[in-house]
Amino acid sequence: MKRVVHWFRRDFRITDNTALSAAVATAGPDGEVIPVYITSSWKGSHEWTGPARQQFLCGCLASLANNLEAIGGRLIIRRGDAVKELEKLLAETGATAIFANRDPDPFGRAVEARLESLLKPRGIEFLLHKDVCIHEQHEVLTGQGTIFRVFTPYSKVWFGLPKPSPGPAIKKLVTPSGIASRPLPQLSDWGLSSSATLPDAGERSARERLKVFVAGSMASYGEQRDLMGMNGTSHLSQDLRFGLISPRQIYAAAKKVEESLPTEGRKSTMKFLAEIVWREFYMQLLWHYPELLDHEFNSNWRGMKWPGLPDYPDSSEAFQRWREGMTGFPIVDAAMRQLAATGWVHNRARMIAAMFLTKDLHLDWRLGEAFFMRSLVDGEIASNNGGWQWSAGTGADAAPYFRIQNPWSQTKRYDPEGTYIRTWIPELRNVSNASLLDPSLDGCSIAPGYPVPMLDHSAERDRTLELFARQKEPGKR
Ligand SMILES: Cc1cc2nc3c(=O)[nH]c(=O)nc-3n(C[C@H](O)[C@H](O)[C@H](O)COP(=O)(O)OP(=O)(O)OC[C@H]3O[C@@H](n4cnc5c(N)ncnc54)[C@H](O)[C@@H]3O)c2cc1C
């Protein structure tokens, strides 16, 4: 009888789970599978993890445990260093192989490498599968076989490749009895608490979100995706992050509905799928260039100085006002308050808030990157780094440094009725649209308790251009 381990990492589902399906198939009808998740003890104080994501993780694990139980299995929870815990589990159970889905980020890969070097000499198989992406890091290549550093040609090749169909749900899985397990984790295990309103966790909830989106907003995604006050996007990012749904399931569901849509709806579907491609583009970049986490991708801007605002010699005060949504720029503050309240932010609002930190406050994008990682329920290292470097103007395919979003015109264009602002800033609920959109009110408070704008955007825009120009010409630095 064959006994194998499936190590859950960021793939909390039993439907279309590549490595889990392979584990069940390898064990065979009479074999046993030990599904395990190893919680970390250190995530209570980690710079890049925070309560919203840990809370959602707890929900994912509770739902996964139920789903496994319904098909005859049992989720084993261990706590500590993944490699050591897996080593112990193998010794206790005599399992002969570990199955897992490959993690694209440098930290996940480092653990995989440690485990591999432990198991190889012992003749224990460690089988890593492709699951997180439709196309992994070595699949989407230029004609010369090199990787793309620019999105548009990458996406053309991505769309041209044959797509795998999603696999079925696992019907039966037998876990040996008597294996010790800790209880399902609670947020308090890490000494954390959260008041954020999060989406329901679990693969059924994720499938429901996908179903509602493809049957509804997907047809108008092209026109509505940037309107922050509308529910025009899929809200699937936390589901992809935790593997409650696979990108294959999303692609297949979108394609199925696309056929029945008029031309505009089909264009919208392609636009939506292009966002799934952005996710994979950033993942493959980080795979090939792990130094992106420390450095500006564009070598012109490497080592760039982020001096902060002259009026805020203590830049921690400016950073705090940004984090707390108290900059006096309603659209920026709405983004930061949505983040605090829900752990999720609309994509355009993320861009506006990120550009404000880097191009108006002149603070280092790495500060914002880490704060987003701590706060986002969908915190995905590759997409977050990509989004921050794009906004700072330092990344692959970034907005050129001289394209600096004006928070007032962004509001006019993408939140013209102030719906988004009023949803997240209660002080501004009774303020007229004209006041929300008028930068000339600079210096006056538009509502009691709400600050005046902390800076003059056009002056700081000029300063940004100067800072980048100086970086370009080292003699002037
Ligand atoms: C500064 C900044 C930080 C970001 N940090 C993250 C992050 O930590 N995690 C994260 O998943 N996304 C991040 N994004 C990308 C994007 O904002 C979110 O993926 C999107 O807002 C999620 O909402 P949605 O699921 O409704 O997206 P939809 O518009 O419905 O898109 C569908 C899916 O495509 C992917 N996607 C969409 N836009 C992007 C993008 N620009 N880059 C990469 N993938 C994308 C996501 O997986 C998303 O769920 C960031 C963007 C910026 C500008």
C-alpha cells in the first residue's frame, strides 16, 4: 500500500489541484494521502505579513479541513519550520513521497531547495507541480528563447499557447488514522487581531465570486474596471493568492461565457484575461530576477534617492499621514482607508496611492511595498512588487517617470460622483462634488475633522522630475 504526503502551501482547494490530484493518483485506490499544512510561528511579527491575510488563511484552512473530511480525508496541522516538520512527519508515517505545488516567489523556492537537498540522499521523492500559473517561468519566451522583460509581446505569446483544461474535484482521499495534528489555527495564535471585513474564505465562496463575475460585470469590465465607485472587477485576487481557485478555472469560465457575448463583451473578456496575464508576467520576472525585491528593475534608477518632503524633515510623519488616510487628498485617503477596512483596494486606487507616496511624498517605494504586504488580504509578492515599481516608474514596463498621476484629475475621471471617496471617508459624506474635485481649495478644510492637503501637487510633481533628471545625470546628484 502506498502512502504519500501532500503539502498544502497556497493551494487550498480539492478541485483542479495539480499536485493533490497527482498524490491521490500515485497513492492509488487502496493507498493513503496525508494532507498537511505547516503554520509558521513567526508570522505574528513579520514585516510582510499582517492580520488580514492571516485571518483569511485561518478561514481557508477551516474550509479546506471540512472539504477534505467530506471526501474521507483529514487535514493535519503542524507548526514550525516546514522542512523540519515534514521530516518528522515522514519519520512518523513512513510516507514515501511528498507532493506539492511549486511556489513562484524566492522565499517559497528557498524552502523547496532545502527540502529537496534533505530528501534526495534519502531516496524520498519530492514532486513539485505547476499549479499557481497557467504558464510558468520558462514557457513564455521570445523567438530566441529568452524571457520577456516587456508585457505586450509577453502577453501575445501567452495568449497563443495552448491552455490546459481545469481538472476535476477529488472524490475520495483516505488519510491514515492516529497522526497527531494541532487544532486549526486562530488569528490569536500569532498574537494578532483584525477588524477588517474580509470576503468569505473557502473554495466554494471563490467559485461563487467567479460565477457572479463572469455572468455579470465581466461583459462591461473594459469600461468599468477603472471606476473605483463601481463593483466592476472580479474581486478574485485573494482567491488566486490562496489558491481557492486556479487560474485555469478562471480562464475556462471566462472563455465559456465569452462566446455568448457581443463584440464589446468579448473585448472586455480579453481585457480581464490580460490582467491574469499581468499576474503571471510579474511572477516570471520575479523568478528570473529575484533582485527585484531589493532593487529598481530599470538600471537607470538603481540606487535612486527618495528624500521625502522638505516640509516634513521627519519623513515618518508624512508616511504616517499616508498610511492613516490623512493626507488631505480625498482619493488617496479613500484608498488607504479602504485598505484598513477591508484589506483590499481597487487597482486604480492602489496606483494613485502608490504614486502619491513616491512622486508626491518622495518616499521610497519599498516602504509602501512592505506596508501593502502587511495590510493586503491578497498580498502577492510578485504583483505587489510589480505594482509598486510600476507606480514609482522604476520597474519593467513601468509608467515612465514623467507620467505622474494628478490625484484631482484621477478623481474627476474615475470617481466623478465621489462615490468611492464618500464610501470610505465618512467625514466627506456631505461634501459637494465640486469641493472633492477642487484643488484650488488648497489651504481650506472641506469638512470638519478632515485635513487640508498636505502638499501642493504641481510643486511636488516638478520636484519629482528634477529628482529623476538628477539621477539620470550622475554629475548633478
Ligand atoms: C501598488 C500596487 C500593488 C499591488 N499589489 C497586489 C498584490 O499584492 N496582490 C495582487 O493580487 N495584486 C496586486 N496588485 C494588482 C491589482 O491591483 C490587484 O490584483 C487587483 O486590484 C485585484 O482586484 P480584482 O481581483 O478585482 O482584479 P481584476 O481586475 O478582476 O483582475 C483579475 C485578476 O488579475 C490579477 N491582476 C489584476 N490586475 C493586476 C496587476 N496590475 N498586476 C498583477 N495582477 C493583476 C489579479 O490576480 C486579479 O485578481 C497591485 C497593484 C498595484 C498598483
